[in-house]
Amino acid sequence: MKLIIALGNPGREYEMTRHNAGWLALDKLIKEENLIGKKLPKAHSEIFDFKIDRAKILLAKPQTFMNDSGLAAMELMKFYKLTNKDIIVIHDDKDIPVGEIRVQTDRGAAGHNGIKSLIEHLGTKDFTRIRIGVGPIGEEKIQIISNFVLNKFTKEEFKILQTGLDSTIKEIKRLSLVA
């Protein structure tokens, strides 16, 4: 079984922010597949069962704030008896242009507090990540990172982001079938 953990922040004020790009991708997949979620309070998560061919996949949206995502990930791993090789984490990345994605394994946090929390709680950085670009368009410079990632996408950015969300869903399906 694969565990797909999408990072984001709970609450209406964060719904369409750059920091919630992981949740936006998972929400799009959940809607496409018409999946029904359930709360798993012990793991501080909302989870969705998903299958591709015969592969069982668990989609998870931690209900902790971004900076505490590792707590939910650790509880999910313990509950389902999974290893770090079974995990795929989806998150925003301000250093990648909006709409692009990167798939990597065994990388540091690069300043991302949600990933820092995962590495701290899991005791490893050896897990797969799908990084969704939320970086600025053109030559715009990011002045204060927390303000930038907690801001909502512009209409133009959101339109471009859809390409990244679609690519993320394709990668979720591809990676879920890899042993």
C-alpha cells in the first residue's frame, strides 16, 4: 500500500493559498474519482481509500497545520504499519515556477517547514516528494516568504497551476504502481 500525504493548512482562510497546493492537487483527484473521506482522529487526518488496478492507495490530508505535518505522517505510518518507502508527500515549492512539478527522493527540507516536520518526526528524509511549483511569475522577487506562501493565487497563477495539479495526479498514479 502507498500513502499519499498532501501538505496544507486547515481552515477556509487557507483554502486557495500557495501553501495548500498539495491539498489542491489531492482535492482535484478526490473530486475526479468521487471519493468519500473519513476522519482518522488518532492520526490527525482526513483519509480517502483509492485503488488503481489492484494497488491500494491511501490519500491523506493532515488536519494539523503545515508546521506539524510530521505528527500526522508518523501516526499514519504507525497505524498502517508502513515504511518511508511507502510514502509520497505532495507539497508546494516557492522555488519552482507556478505550474511546474519536480519528483524527488531523499532530499532535505530546503526551508519548507512542513517537510522539516516530516523529517523530524519520521527520522529520515528518504521518502518521495512531488513538489508543486508556486513560485512567482516572471522576475517578481519574494520579499517575505511566509506572506508569499500564505497568499492566495491570482486568477492568472491559478489557471497556470492547473497544469501542475494535472501533472501531480499523473505522478501519483504512476508512483502508486511502483513497488
